[in-house]
Amino acid sequence: MSTIPEQNPLLELSPQDLRAHAAAALTRARERSVALTDAVDDEDLVRQHSKLMSPLVWDLAHIGSQEELWLVRDVGGREPLRPDIDDLYDAFQHARADRPALPLLGPAEARAYVREVREKAFDVLETAPMEGRRLTESAFAFGMITQHEQQHDETMLATHQLRKGEPVLHAPEPPRAPARKLPAEVLVPGGRFTMGTTAEPWALDNERPAHEVDVPAFVLDTAPVTCGAYVEFLESGGYHDQRFWSEPGWAYRQEHDITAPRFWRREPDGWWRTRFGVRERVPENEPVVHVSYYEAEAYTRWAGKRLPTEAEWEKAARHDPESGRSRRFPWGDEEPTAEHANLGQRHLRAAEAGAYPAGASPLGVHQLIGDVWEWTSTGFHGYPGFAAFPYREYSEVFFGPEYKILRGGSFGTDAAAIRGTFRNWDYPIRRQIFSGFRCARDPRPGEAG
Ligand SMILES: [Fe+2]
């Protein structure tokens, strides 16, 4: 096992450069929030497009409210701007389904509020110390608030997908895959690796601390399961064969009459889907998206495989077999670029399997970062030595087997809110998120060498 420490470009920055980095990250997040909320009219902003989601105008003011709480009041020690609305935008006080009935800020008020908070937050950033207090060490609080806004932007993107009506979002098509097909699987040799992180300045509490985990050899698909492969499962009757489903998965399938991924429809001439208001044929070579954990699990059983554990996923994504070191990303320590991964809503869909060769891991596993969130078979728990920070409600209150971990981010996840250690969690029935999966399996006798 190597003792080479984790690398991180942020640790090299001067306080002035850190402030500039944080300001740029906050600005990029805000441009996205504005684009997502300006894309629809006021009536659409206050409407609830699905019981699963908040009205877009709630997300917008909630972004401002969290920024006010952490950056303006806590880090800056400033007077509250709107203490009267704290409760309205506290996600723990009101379930999503109940939010439309609250006396929320209207679109114009919400926009003015987030602008005012941002001005104050930038003012705080100019003089905030970048060390001495854990909350501001390496601009952590600014990074946390950036990630929070980007996470809500992804949620708002999911709301756009649930919205009925003409397309309002537009983006160029993602790159195509090279003609040469990827090998289907790779063997990841057994052994210890470093999971989680201690050095990553903007990592959240649930990613910490770095710790060693022994992962036996396993075989992993080089790409997420594609729509084409998923159609084979569908067409062979996989949704109606209880053998492939776990008990709760089968109950869920029966109760909600789940017969295909969300937003798919069987037409006389094949499978079609709706994507941000565009009706289109299901693309064969693109990773399947909008499947629940239970559907993913059923597919893997049909294929004679299983979902990877969270540790397997992270080992495939970070472990460099040559140096023994864990990297920040499959390709190395540098921040994601457009060559590495399909992130940041640059495109409004996942890219074909194999479309990002520059983002592959040393063992040749592709698209671990970006495209679709990948379900793992692991429940949500704290790593050994976990300490809640800066508050229990960030992650700790969600720990438990009822949530499943998703990894890697989607085309709707910004680079600021993803890394090899980043952990997302959701209920196994959820599929309005940009969720897909890839298969793993145990090596066959003799295969592991
Ligand atoms: Fe939030």
C-alpha cells in the first residue's frame, strides 16, 4: 500500500486565489440557477410539476436562504436579511408535497432576495479568513454553498424533465463514441485501497475520512448499461418475471405497475421516450436513465450479474494499480474538462457508451464520472471515524439501509459537485433523478489470476 498523500490543486492556492476560485464557482452556479428559472414563465415557476418536487421558485429562494444562513450570518457575522422566511425554506420543516401551499416569495421577490444575499456573500468573501476556523478553511463554506446550489440546479433540471409542455431548454449534442467498441468488462484485482478523503478541501462530511478498505477481485462493466441492452431485458419479459426482483422490488413494481423506465413508452414501432419535452426514439447506445434501484437490481439478476458495492465502485474509479494511490478522478487529479466527462448540463442527455475515452480509469473503465448517476448495492452509512460537519442534518440524519448510494454524477451534475469520493443517496424507488447503473460480478474460477 502506498503512503503517497492525496493531492489537491486547491491546497496550492493563495488566499487571494482561493477567493477568486470560490467567487467563480459561486457565479457559475448562479448563472445556471438563473438560466433554469428564466426558461419558464412565472406561472410555471410557482407550479408544482410533480408531487416529488418543489415548485422551482421554492428551490430558488431556498438556495438564497442557505447562502444567507451560512455565508452572510455564520461566516460573515452579519445581521439577518429575512429571518421571517427561515422556516419556509427549511427543507426539514416542510415536505416537498406541502411546499406549494406555503406563503412563498413570488418569482420577483425570490429573484431580488437571492441577488441581495449574493451581494452580501461576495462582500463577506472579500475579507473572510481562509484559515483558522474549520468552516472557512480553504473557503469550505463557500464550496459547500456552491455545491448546494449546484445540487438544487440538478434537482431543478429534474423538475424540468417532469414538466409538461414544449421544450424550453436547449443544448448541443454530446460527443459520439468512437467506432471501436469497448471490451464489455474488466477485472479489478483484489487488494486494499484508500476510500474516502481527508485532503479534499471541499469534500463533505460523509466523504471523510480517508480509510483503507480491502476489496476482493471483481469484474466490472466498462460502461453503464445502455438503453439497447435494457430493451432486451424488457422484451424478454424481465418486468414480469418475479425471479429477477427482490421482494420489495417486486412489491413496488406491482403496486405502481412499473413496466419500463420512467418517461418511456412502447409504440407499435418500438420504444420512445420524452426528454425535456422532446419525443424521440430510445437511443440504443446511450446509458439508460430514470431507473429505480429495484429496476437496476432486476436487470443485473437477469444478466447473471449484480450491482457493484460502493467500495467496488470507488476502487474502480480512483485506485491507480501502478502507484497504489487513490486519485481524485478516474483520469487523475485534475479537475474535469469537457474532454473527461459529460457534466454540468453541457448536454441535455447522457453520451454514448465510450464517448469519453480521455476520462477512462487506468484499467479502462469508462464514464464513471458524468452521464448517469450509478446505483450501488450499499446503504448509506458513515465511514469509520465519521464526524458530522457542519451540521447533523447534512448527512448523518439520513444514515441507514433504507437509502442506497449513487455514485459518479450525471450530465446534470456540475463539476463543482462531483468527484471520485462524492456520495449521493436516495430511496430505491426513486427514478425522477438521472439514475442509471452498471453491472458487476464475482470473477469465475481462474479468472482472478
Ligand atoms: Fe437544500
